[in-house]
Amino acid sequence: MHKIISIFVIFLSGMGINLTPCVYPLIPITISYFGARSTSMPGKPYIHAIIYIVGIAITNSFLAFIASITGSMLGFVLQSPFVITGISIFLLILALSLFGVWEVRIPASIGQLLSKQFSGYKGSFFIGLLFGVFAAPCAGPFIIGLMIYVAKEADPITGFLYFLSLSLGMGIPIGILATFSGMINRLPLAGEWMIWIKKLLAWILVFMAVFVLRPIMGEFPQRLLMGIVAFACGIHLGFWDKSDGKRFYSIKRIIGIIFILISLYIPFSYHPHKIQWITYSDSIIEQAQKEHKPVIIDFYADWCMSCVQIEKKIFHDPEIIDMSKRFVMIRMDLTHQTPSQRALLKRFDIKGLPTILFITRKGILRLEGEITRKEFTRKMKQAISLSNIQS
């Protein structure tokens, strides 16, 4: 569910980037460019807009690919508490750029490249391809932050969906305005509200910075901190910010109240895990074998992102929770390893996390690395079957 919400928020963020001071004043110029380039095909400036969106999507897809591959290659490194803390701090530094503390500047050499003239569809494609460069002072910190977030997830499909939604959020408004060019005259005048949009994007980066801390904070403390951030965001954007405009004043108040309500919901939406985990001991294993009951040992750590994902995707599944009642469920928390735990890791030949063992009367089954629900369910059924076989 959180991925669907994330995709929607990123889509809205893409739309919001169009409303920042770096991009909004260029929208009429961009639409006029499409109209001028389509004189050979009267009435079809939207084709240029579609090509423009494709250019944005290609660039963002490439960024998603780089981030996902980097996350997969550095998966173990990115699980380190020190690296997670560093990522969170870097996201906060990027947020400070959107808050106006510092500014991203385009190198002069790139600026000269952008000044070149490209005609026809190639020009529309080129504008979309380098949209992130045009909007670097406003969009750059957010796009870099999203790349870091995707790298932390280390999931190529998720990364692609996140950046696709960002591309559509950036491009769809331009496509609509290119198709119905008369709507340009109805756009509000530039003003301080654009700075407010930048601050909203900054707060989204702050949310990302807190979200990536879950492996080292634990779920409930992280939710509590998310609630505090949402409350601060609501107060800042809805009541403290001094952006002008009577109509915009009402919008600010409404959005501020929404964030405050969200801040109250986040901490109280936490539900403890339903699987009853017990701590490892040799006597528990011996007792389970006497009762012909299979044992599951989950080697887990809060800093292991894959372990956290397995917890959410697999151990919260109703069918697996029901099947777990036929097992002795043991979790070995390796967040802070002890000498006795290191001895058990050597005894069970544990090479890395996540690793899940299924101990049966006929031997030990093993799952390592990224695990799907289907694989886990199949292993559970196999363990039950082996435990029911008479010697």
C-alpha cells in the first residue's frame, strides 16, 4: 500500500516541479515553442508535447536504472547503520537547497550546450531530455534525493515506477496546455506561491530522510518521528509561511491542516507484528523435535533492508501467519551481535542476511537473499510434509 501512496506523491511532486520558480515562468515559452515548431502540421502541437514527455521519461528511466543497479551492487554497504545515517543527512542537505539555504547552479559549459538551437521534433525531444538540467536549481535536489531513495530500495521495478510517475507528473500538464493552448491565459501570475511549492518539495525530501532511518530506528519510533515531521510541515506550510495572495492563503491553510491530521494518524496506524517470535535456545529446538514440530529460524537485523521488506511482505501475510501456527517461530535479532550469536552463525553456516532456516525431522531447508511469498509458502509446506514423515 505504501508504494501506491509513494507513486501518487511522486506524481504530484512532478506536477509541483512545474510550479517552481525555475520552471513555471518557462511554461508559456515552452508551449509557444511547440506551437511554432508544429506550423508544418497545423493543429498538432500536442505531438511535440508527447515527444517532450518521452524525452523526460527516457532521462528519468536512465536515472532509475542507475540508482537501482547501484543499490543492488552496494546492497550490503547500504545496510550499514553509518551509511543509512549518511544517506539521511544527505537528503536533509538537499532539502536545505529547496528551503533556500543554498542553491544548485548549472555549470557554464552545460549552459552553452543548452543555448544551441534544435528544430522540429528533435528540439522537443531535446528539451524533455534535458529538463532536469533546465530546472536544476529547483528539481535537481529532489531528483537526486529520489535517486538515493531508489538506490536504498534496490528494486529496479519500484525505481522505474517511481521515476515514470515523476516523468508523467512533469509532462502531463505541459501536454494538456499544448493541446488546449487557450488555457495558458488562465494560469495564475508568478508570485511567492512558487517559493511555497519549493518548500513543499523540501518537506517531501525531509520525509524521505526520516523514512530511510527505519532499519536503525525501528518501525514505531520512525513512525513517531514521521508524525512529528508531518506536524512541523503542516504548521510551516499552512500557518507560518508568509506567501501572498488571498486565494492561495486558503489553499495553504487547507494543506497545512491536512498535514497536521496526517501527523496524528501516522503514529497510531502502527500495528505490532502478529507472528509471535521467540528467542533461540537449544532446548526449544530439542522440544520441537520431540513433538515432531518444524522450526523456522529467521536471522534478522534492523539494518538489513531486505529483512525489513520480508517482514512487511511475507510475515504480515494472513495465510503465512495462519501456517506459522504449525511451526515454532524463532527470530535471531542480529542488529547488535553477541559472541554467542556469532557462534550460532558459524554453526548454521550463515553467510549473510537475510537467511531463513526450516528445521525438520529430515534435515534443514534454507532460503537466502531476496525471498518471494511464493517461495516462502512452498518451503513452509515442504517443511510440514517432511516433519510428518515417520522415521
